[in-house]
Amino acid sequence: MNMFFRLTALAGLLAIAGQTFAVEDITRADQIPVLKEETQHATVSERVTSRFTRSHYRQFDLDQAFSAKIFDRYLNLLDYSHNVLLASDVEQFAKKKTELGDELRSGKLDVFYDLYNLA
């Protein structure tokens, strides 16, 4: 009985000592970097879009319907459970939903970065 008490006390002391040295690294909102478009991103976007529209095994048109699919998939990627973005945020970006194909062709990725930073 005495040995059991000693082992329990020792285990308790070790647990308390371990918790005192544990440091919690919690990331605050002001520590998260804001992503922004860099110069090479426009060139990469133009080249990848051109390559996919010309050389993909399944031919497709980067029209308004396909742009809407891109928007919906990107939105689901960012907020799959629909618990991060507000409906007003989604409505704000949904106005440009059909223009994303043109923006990818021209290398303007502002909508994608703005939506990512909002999420």
C-alpha cells in the first residue's frame, strides 16, 4: 500500500511538472499573413490557363458556366462546412462568379486572393 501511494504521488508530480513546462503556441489573428498576388502569379496563371484550354485531354471552354463551376469548387475548398464565410460575403463575390475565366486568362487573381484572405 505504501509503495502504491509513493508511485501515485510520483506520477502526479511528474504530470504536474510536465504541464508547467508545456508551452501553448496559439496563433493569433494578427500573426496570420495576408496573401497577395506576386508578379510571377499572373504569368503562371496565363500560361496554365492557356495550356489547359489547348492541351487538356478533355476539351472544354472557359466560359461563364465553367467559371461558375470554378467559383463553386474554390468556395467549397475554402469553406467546406459553410461555417467560416457569411452569406453576405459569398454574395459579394458571387457577382464576379461568371468572370473568373477571363480573369484567369488575363492573370488577374485578385478575386481569388480576396476570397482566401476573407476566409
